[in-house]
Amino acid sequence: MNMSKVLVAALSLLLFAVGTGAAQGGRRSAEREAEAGGWQVAYGNELTEGEIERGEVQPGVSVFAARGTSEMMRLHDWANMLIQQAANRAAVSSLDQSGQFQVMRFTVRTVRELIRSRRSGAEEMELNSVEIKVGLLEYRDHDRSSWGRDQGRRSDAVFLPYVGMRAKQGRSAWGGGQDYRPEQAPISPPVFQSPQQYDPAPSWRGQNSAEIMKAFSLKNTSRSLGGGRWRWTAYIDGPADLLRRITTVTYYLHPSFNPSTQLGDSTRPGHPLTATGWGVFQLRAEVVLDDGTRRIYEHTLRFR
């Protein structure tokens, strides 16, 4: 009888060790993939299926927080914490306040998209001499499974958000065939000048904000998906050096969209927004400059 108990205990310990080792191996493997290529990575909390469903990246902090709320402020603090950790590990000191704001927005947007799609992946961007990568790892954690009660059950999925940084290596900001591209990634985007191509004597010097706003217009590109459906990208068009003055673009879509108010991609000139639909409507976009000046532009979507 005593020997039976010993065998049962030994077997339980073996199963626990195997499960724990598999879980640790899963995370280690995922981390090695995220850190390959010299990335210095800061990881957030492990997220369970339930937390992913609620969008909670840590207790009380949801990526689905509404703009202008205290929840959004906590989300920004969470993103900035990861950014600072990654910057420290990569010995990056070139992120000024404006750059850190861009990375924070990029982090929040990317993690939100990945959590909504419930899949792993990553997006990259460049900022000055630094490359930034934001992603979500997914692996199976055997330690969370009920080995004794249900040995046939699949191990639970665990998600792990992260921010990585490294010195720029001369790659495109969206280069690399393994980079995650969201389902609604911009299509046929307009060709903008890179920051290195900007005129060293910008045309906005000597112009007031009202004059700068006159140089902008709201446009869109489109691509047919068949069956009467279209994927379109709206963006602010204007001189490349003036587009740098834009801090945010808020798009007001048809009420049938959920949400009907969306922010443009601040990591790209013109702050584009891509969506899918079947009908044209009057699109509105509010542009905010770096001095706080605001103006609303209107444009009827064109599908062709």
C-alpha cells in the first residue's frame, strides 16, 4: 500500500515536471523568436484566454479603453513602462517626448489589433536611428492544464505582449516577410517622401497654421474585393514637410461602422486609415497640428 502511494506520488511529480518543462520551453522558444536578430525586448504580463477576451494587458488595464478616460491613461502608462524597459535594455537615449508618444501610440494600436485578432504576430516601425517592434506571443502552457482531472484536454493558450528595440540596420520600416500585417493594413498607399528626403528648408517656415491647413486635402485609394465590397484607405494629402506638423487625424465614418470614430495611423505620413465596406459616404477627418490648431476636412469616398 505504501509502495503504491509512493508510485502515485512519483507519477504525479513526473507529470507536473513534464508539464512545467513544456510550459517553460514554450515561453523560452517564443522569446527566442522575438529576440532573434538582436532585439532587446521587454515583456508584459502573461495573459490568459479570459484576459485576452476582455483585452486586459494587466489587472484593470484594457486595450479597449475609451479615449479621454482614466482607463486610457493607465493604458498609456502601461505602454510607456514597456517602452522604457526596452529602451534601457537597448541603451536607447534618442527617444524625445514626441518620439516616445509615437511609440506609445504604436504600441497601443498594435497590441489592440493583435488581441482583437486573437493571434500572435508583430509590427515594426523606425524612428530616427532606432527600430521598434511590438508584438504578441502565443504559446501553450501545459502547467495551466488539469493534468490529474482531464489529461485529454488541450493545454491553455497564453499570450504575452512585448516591445523590442534595436539600432537601425538600414531596413525598411515594414521590412521582413515575417512581420505581422493587420487584416485592415493600408492598401495601395500614396507615395510619400521618407524623412531623409524632406526639404532642409521646410515650406511651412514663415506660414501660419491656417495657411498650412489650406495645403491639406482628404483623399482615398480603393481596391475591389469582389461582390460589391471594397477595401479603401483614406489619408491626408499635402506637401511632405507640412505633413510632419500633423499630430493626430480623427476620422468620422458612417454610423454603420463600429467604432464609427477612429484614429489614423500616426506612424505613417498622412495618418492613413483603412477599412472595408460596400457603400460610399461623406467621410470627415479632423486634423490637429503640433501647435493645437484643428480643422475638419470632408471627402466623398470614391471606389474605382
